[in-house]
Amino acid sequence: MTTESMDDRGVVFKIQKYSIHDGPGIRTLVFLKGCPLRCLWCSNPESWNLDPQIIFTKKRCINCEKCVTVCPTQAIRADANGSKTIDNTCDLCSKCTRTCPTGALELIGKYMKVQDVVKVIEQDMPFYTMSNGGITLSGGEPVLQFNFSKALLKECKQRGIHTAIETSGHCNWENLRELSEYADLFLFDIKVLDRTKHCLFTSVSNEIVLENLEALAKLKKKIVIRYPLIPQRNDSDEDIDALANFVKNLVSKYDVINELDLLPYHRYGLYKYDLLGIDYKLINLPPLADSEVKVIKEKLAKHVNLKIQVGG
């Protein structure tokens, strides 16, 4: 992605309306591409790469080969079994996706100007007013697209729209601090407190994450902590005790933590890995039972004087 595109526009892979789980009220979620983490359980692997991508769903393909014919760079190859391969000569013009009659080829992520996103957001202004809702930047990691995120949040604040950012916290502090000037709320992910586990499960250390979380708290920014519950990864007694102690200490020092959201593991994004040609490392991992999640919630509630929700 060029410097110009980062300043003037961002790469958005989804705008989801009428959400009620990612901040107060009815919200519009703007999902931005690009993420420094590779969480084993990620349900949005299409967000990892910062640039737009074209994916192929074989079961939708009728082998009309219109995509092959229309491609200006001859980047698409069709084999005898009907599979399509897109090589690195693809310039993402998206002619193939617009030509495909069945949606077998799909563009994930597109460049959008701030004003184009704002036009979509403004359509839901009555819902924000009625429910005290607003917009939430998600991803991916919104801080990676710093210039675009800042410009979008600023435009929303000028319109009186409540703003929230969902972040992994693994980002440049100065960028995060500057974005905090235009964010009313942070949905801050903590994956696991143990540093070794964090590296193993996400590919990065949590040192920067925890430093950024405390720095935000010092600025008196409202924060909701989010904790994914992943069986056999971060749901042990030791992991939950570490989470309880960490949150309890943070709450005692800074009166800015609104709540703790527990996000139970699910497999809804599994099909995306096949489309992207990525191995899913937790293929045989079953979700936690509701009763197991309830026990964890009750244990946390005994130690943390904070609103605890399941599912955000």
C-alpha cells in the first residue's frame, strides 16, 4: 500500500450495521484490514493482510471461465478440475469478481475514502440517537491504518457520533495515544497473561499490549477488557487467576474499566481458512460448554468488582 493511500483512504473489508455487542447502543462496525497478530483461533483471517485480496470458492464455480477471459494481466489460471489460481501479476482491478456470475471470485477489502465511509455511517444516525450508539473501528488492528482511522474518528466526533476502537493493543503507543483523543471507548483485547503462551498462541509478546493498556488507563480513557476463552489454551485455573489479579489491580489503580467481556471460542470462521489456503491449527478443538463458561464467570466475579459479560 502506498503512502498516499494510507493518508487519503483505508482498506475496509466489511461495514456491519446494527451491532449491539461492540460498544453501547446500536452500532456500525467498520472492519479494517491488517493485523500484527496471528491468533490460532482468529475468526477473521481475511483481516491479516493489509492489502485487498481475491479469494476463490470452488463450489460456486460453474467453469464458465469468464474470469480468465476478462483478466487484463492474465493472472488467473484454470486447471482441469475447475480450480482457479491467481498469481502475483494480479493488480486487484477486480474485473474478475464483477464478471463472475456466481460469486465464486470475491474481493476481500477495498480502498475507501473517509467521506465514503462516513456516508454509510450517517445512514444510521437515527439509531445512534435512539440507543446512544455509535461506530466501532475493528479489524484487524485499526491502529495499523493510523492516518485513516484518525481521520474517520475525527469526522465522526465532529458529527457528535460516539466512537469506539477495538484493539489488540499491540501497536505504536504514540499512534494509539493520538487516536484516543477521538475515541470515547476502547474495547481492549487481552489474549492471555502468560508471556510465553501469548507468543505461542498469537506470534507476538504481550509486553507492549499490557504497557499500552496501562498507559490508556492513566489517560483516564474508558476501557472494556475483552478476554477470549480458548479451551486448553487460556482457560486453566492459573490463567483465570492471573486474569483476575491483573484486572483487580488495574481497577484499583484506575477508575476507567467499564466491564470485562468473556468471548467463548467458536468455529464460525473456519471456512475462511480453506478459502485463503491457510491451515487452521485448532481443527479438532471443541468449544467450551456453557456450564464451563459459567464456572469461569462466577470465579472471576468473586475476585473482580466489575460487570462481567459473556459474549460482549
